[in-house]
Amino acid sequence: MKIIILGAGQVGGSLAEHLASEANDITVVDTDGERLRDLGDRLDIRTIQGKGSYPTVLRQAGADDADMLVAVTNSDETNMIACQVAYTLFNTPTKIARVREAAYLTRAGLFSNEAIPVDVLISPEQVVTNYIRRLIEYPGALQVLDFADGLAQLVGVRAYYGGPLVGQQLKQIREHMPTVDTRVAAIYRRDRPILPQGDTVIEADDEVFFIAARSHIRAVMSELRRVEDSYRKVVIAGGGHIGERLAEAIETRYQVKIIEMNAARCRYLSDALESTIVLQGSASDRDLLVEENISDADIFLALTNDDEANIMSSLLAKRLGARKVMSLINNPAYVDLIQGGEIDIAISPQQATIGTLLTHVRRGDIVAVHSLRRGAAEAIEAIAHGDAKSSRVVGRKVAEVPLPPGTTIGAIIRDDEVLIAHGETRIESGDHVLLFLVDKKHIRDVERLFQAGLTFF
């Protein structure tokens, strides 16, 4: 697939890295020559220096025969104009744009071929807000991902010493929970993947990813770790777009406080939010945190645009007694350094956003893609089409599907029913199939499985 990516920042660079390893023809456009040189040295891609909305630059990047344009620069306006130019002059089939400003997103009819021709809108702030909200709903989870509009969820947890299933074989899950059906999709032990079998023994500190119907998630989590009380008191450091949207989404169910430096922004937040308490000051101010009883906080979320400020305020909040701390980290190098130490969860905005972008890049009928473990693994929701003659999955039992190495089918969603996948489960046309890949180099093989018809052969 020939793809033009506008913007060599964190999201554009991460997307280029994902796609370049999968034999795509990638061209990255940016005004920053140094960024482009760095990407070009690391990846097998073309780079063009220039403004992505200019017709001459797009033509130089190969827009005449590009399959897709992904506009993820820091400017909403540049992204939207680039999509307009690609549509009008080059008839580019698929145009994806990152648009952050809510004033654009809330205008009905703005994004259409008759107005601004954007096929897919990506709002990173909303994606990250939803990601954090799910983590708040499930205390103790490392990652919570929705499939089939939330009917099924994939949850990552760290198995704790003393959990009912720790030290026991996976096949004993059924004995522990006879009324709950679940499937362990993958286990990571000391950062190495283990494909789970019935006789696999769960050890303390294993990172376990399991799939279950939404209503069964808490029951399964309780088998792997100590049950944690639900969060009540939430403190958010940073009243930017993400902080505001998160507070707005959760303030009816939790006691929320926002700490924000900018006085004008504080006044705006006070007017915009209903029950959230807004405090002006620095989240790294020890006296302020003590005065606001940070030791009573169930969760402290550092969501500013400054990685170092987020890390330091999170460490301070944890030292002062906050039960859990999460930190928004833009620099990928920092994520691995701090995750699981004093800071409980490091949230990578580009990893959360990448999954949304990959959904529209994957071949076959792929509904959702989630990037896991900093891009090493992927969870995919694909729709099975065709019949036993035209498809290699439809009409076959799960045990008969020729899955690539390191790939497991975790669940099948049929209409509104979640069927946890077992060897005898038969796949039908129209089923949503949830797959987990511990090694995403086999992604092309998975895509081909779900491409029905003569083109498949």
C-alpha cells in the first residue's frame, strides 16, 4: 500500500515505524529537516521536506497514485487543507486527518466530500481520554481495550502473589469460575511472550492479557490479583484538552479536582465543568498537594504536555500517599523506564492513537486494532466474510484455522453474543473475530486470512 504521512512528530513517526516494517511504500512529509533525517536513517522510507498542504509538495510525495493520505501535523488547518487538496487534485481514495479542536469536531456536516473531504477523523485527546476512563473503571488493570462497541474487552493485569489462580494451571479457571467464560490470550513473563496452553502455570508478576464479556471482567481480574476498591477521589494535574474532557466524562461518578497553573484556563474550567473543583497552582507544589489531602486521593493523573513535570508531580504525589498514580508520557523512551515502578501506569498518547490509525490501514475487513506493549503486540477485531469455499476461516472450527505463529483467537462476537473461542467453536460469516498477535510481523498473514474471494488465492 502506498501511504503518505504528513507530520514526522510522535504520532507520524510512530505510524511510519509500524507501517515500514510491514512492506508498505511510505513517504513522510514535514517542514523539519532534522526530524526527517532521523526517521530516514532509522527506517526504509522516503522523506520530503515541505508543507504538506501544498499541491507541489504532495505531488512530489507521490500523491498522484497514493492509496492513502494520513495528515497528522500539529496544525488542524494544515491537515484539513491537505485532505481537500488530495481530494480535489489527486483523487486520493482514503484521507485521514488528525483534528484536535472541538470547535471543528462539533460542527455537523463539516467533514464530507461536499465540504471538507476527510474520510476518517482522529481526535487524539478523545482517544486518550477514553483510554484513561477505562483504566479508572477497572482499578488494577494495566490496559483495557474495547471490542464490538464494548461488548467484549481485552484486559491486561499483573498477576499478584496470593491471587487464587497464581501458581495454578490455566485450565483450572473453569473450576474457579464455572459460570464465567474467559480466554487468556497471552502471558508476558519477564518481557517474553508465552502462548498460553491449558497446562500453563501463572506465576506472580506475569502480565496476563485475557478476553471476556464486559460483565465478566471484574470476576476474572479477582482471580489474578487482589481485588481493589473502586476509585472515588480523583486528582488531575493539568487542565488542558485531555484533563478537561476526562473531568467532564467522570465528574458525575467521582470526586474530581483539577490542578492548573494558568489563571484564565482555571476560570474557563470552573465555568465549563459542573462539580469538578478547580485549583490554581503547580502539581509539583508539595504544600498545595498536602493542603488538598493528596494522601486521601485514590488516583492522581498527571496529564500536562510536559513529560518531566508529569513524572515529577506523579512521584511526589505517590510519595505523599496517593494510592495510584498515572502519568501521560509523550517520549517513548521514558515509558519503559518508569512503567511499574513508583508510577503505576505510564500512558503513551501515540500508542493509543496509533491503534485508531492502524484500523484504517489494515487490509481485509478490520474493525479495530489496538497496539499493545509499546507496539510489540497487537489485538485485532476482524469480520469474517464469504463461505467455506471463498474464506479460510468461515465454516471452520477455531482449531482448524491456519493461524500464523504466535496468534490466538480469543473470542467471537455473533450479533450481541460474546462467544469465548474454544477449539470446537465454529466461525460463521459476519462474525467479529478477536485475535491477539504476540509478534506483529505476522500481521499480513492474519489480514490475508480475512480477505475472502478470488483475490485471496
